[in-house]
Amino acid sequence: MASILIVDDERSICELLEITFRKDGHRVEIATTGELGRRRLESKIFDIIISDIRMPDMSGVDLLAYAKEVSPSTIFLLITGVPTVETAIAAVNAGADRYVIKDHDLVDQLRRAVSQVDESLKLKNEAGYLRRELRRLTGQDNIIGRSPNMRTLFDLISTVAPQSSRILITGESGTGKELVARAIHENSPRSQAPFITVNCGAFPETLLESELFGYLKGAFTGANENRQGLFQAAHGGTLFLDEIGNMSPSMQVKLYRVLQEGKIRPLGSTEETDIDVRVIAATNRDLEKAIAAGEFREDLFYRLSVIPLHLPPLRERREDIPLLARAFFERFRKSMDKPVEGIEPAAMAQMEAYDWPGNVRELENTMERSVALETGRLISVSVLPEKIRYGVSGGRVGSSRNGRPELPEGGLDLEHYIQDTERAYLLAALEASGGVGTRAAELLKMSYRSYRHYAKKYNIT
């Protein structure tokens, strides 16, 4: 519902409209002089202003001009008991969104006008929801996985989504924390309200404060108009605070206060505004270690982690790699309009054996690169990044001029490298043989007994 400021020197009109719009569920404040209305605009941001034109100290047209200067997005409705052509022209020229005559039908006219404005705000939010839903249905925001870890995650999302409890999502970079937050929002009663994301590590402290809480004109150099903060913009919906572990200590104090009291105060304002926002936070840091090191507030941690949710890294759910790879392949094949038909078994085996330190994001980038570079019918090993082709992160294990292996920079975990290589070739042989173990053993030039030993060792079925 909208936040409304009513400005009229007739107190009875103010009180009548206040009662009417509060019954309709709106948040209403009143001012009985133009000057009081102007002061309200200096301390708060409103969706709609309803103002009389003729007032002793300041005309409604002057108040409208000031409102357009400090808060251009606010809808302004002018009312008058003395309608003339001149006042109508002045209202239109000043930028009034509606001109209403004070008569027996005043309340009904204003209710219709406010209802139309409120409906336009709902349609704006709904349009954003439909765009998000379209992305989800076309695979842009899907969370893909069939591993036990992911099935557990899906069950947890279904359980917590209908609630309003705050959630802290942890996991390495690239695991899809924002996708999980979106899934929770889109399966919640708040799904048609805004879902707004802010990366807490991407802003300096002062800029982050103004982004989250908003500001009034003149609050600082460059604040040329009132601006709504992200907490207010997300009213009724969800605010996703990514990289919360990078928030400065002083901002942690301010955020804790907001979560505790459910109110925000824009920069430059002396008044607080109630908010109704579900907060979902995410971090790739171990916040309990950060608390022990004095880098993160313990009280804020407990405010945020009412429901903790951990995303496993891709290396701990390798059975999801083929699903993700094929999903990304299909997306990029269509977007690039390339006649590539699939992924070679050997290339898929190399991807399954790789540890993916960048997680799902790295796999997505790898498939985009592979589709772009591939000139044949299938994605081949040759177009994969070198570190995936050779199963190491430090570089290629090759031969030097004297015939001995050449170590990558930083050295090599030999046992891990050998195990990855064995597993990759076992998977490649199994896929090439259509899942027939005896044929896979023949391709690897080993007995079926040996093949079964290695398959059991690497949990390959």
C-alpha cells in the first residue's frame, strides 16, 4: 500500500481523508499548513501527496514545485474548493498528476485516483515479477541438481519459503547463492512484491548506507533530490544482502538496529519509517571465525541466521556436473545459433574429474567458451581450458626437453592428479561403451576384475 501525505488548512478535511485512506490500508500522515507539508517532505519520502491549492502560508502549486524538485517520483494530487480556469492551468503547468474539485464527491474521487496510482505501483512490481518468472521458466534462474545434497536443499527451500524468517546462505563463490535466494522469494507469499539485490562488498561504507536507507535532498554533496533506499523499495518483498561478510563494522551496527526495530531512517532525516521486508543474506566467509577475530558482530550474525542454509561446492556434487553442463550448453548453443549438437564423452569425463574451484559460475563460463570456440559437431576436449584438459589448476603437466615431466608452477599433488586422471578415463570409457562395464574394460586394456576394482574405488556405477 502507498504512503500518503495530506496537506490542507482545513483540519476536518485532513482527518476525514486520513481515516478514509487508513481504512483502505495506506500509510497516512497529515499537515495542516503548506509549511508543515514542506517540512514533511524534508524528512520523509512519500508515494502520493494530496494538497489543497489555497492555503494561507503557501499555495499548493508552490508545494508541488518544491515536491517535484526534491522527490520527482512522488505522485501529486491537487484539490481546490474554488475551481477556476486559472488554477486548473497553473496545476497542469506545475506538473500535477490530478486536479480534483472539493465537492460532495471529493472522497470518492480521491479514492479512485489513489487506487489508480496504487494499481500502477502494483503493476510495476508485477511486471518485475513476470520478468523474473519468465527467466525462471526459460532456465535462466533454475537451480539444477539431482544429487542428495541438492535434493536436501530443494526440500529446505520448500519448507522455509512460506515463512518470513531471515535466512543466511553460506557457500563458496559461484555456488549459486543468489539463485537460492530468488527461489525462496518466488515460492513465498511475497513473490509478487520486489526482490532487490545489493552486493555489500561493492560499495564504500557511506555509499552503501545511502543505497540501503535512502537520503533527503541536501543530506550530502550531490544529494540533489530525495531518494528512496533499497529497504523502502523492497517494501513487502525481499532484500538480498550479498557478501554480507564484507560489511564494515559501523554499517553492521546500523543494519542490526534496522533488523531489531523494523525501521529505517534516510540520511538527512530526523524521522523513521516502518519497513516490511524479508532479509536474506549471503556470504562466502566463515562468519563464526570472523566473529572470533572481531571482524563481524555476533549479535548481527544471530539476527541474520535465524535459518542457516549452506550450499555445497560443485566438487561435492559431481553427479550434477553433466546436468549443469548440458543445461549451459543448450543455452549458449541457442543464443549463439551454432550447429553444435552435444558434448563428447571424453570432454564430459574431464569436466567431471575437475574440481571446479569457481563452482557453477566457472562451469557456466567454460561452456560459453567451449560453444564459442567449437567448430565441429560435438564439444571436444581440445576447446576446454588447459587446466581442465590436464586436470590441474596450476597448469599443464607436460614433457621438458630432456623427456622428464614438467611440473606446473606451484607444484603438483601427484596422488590427486593420478586419481583424477584414472577417474576421468574410467568415466570416458563407460560412456563410450554405452554403460557396458565389460566393453569399458576392453577399451581401457584391463581385465573386468580390475575395472570393477577401480569403479568401486571411485564410486562409478
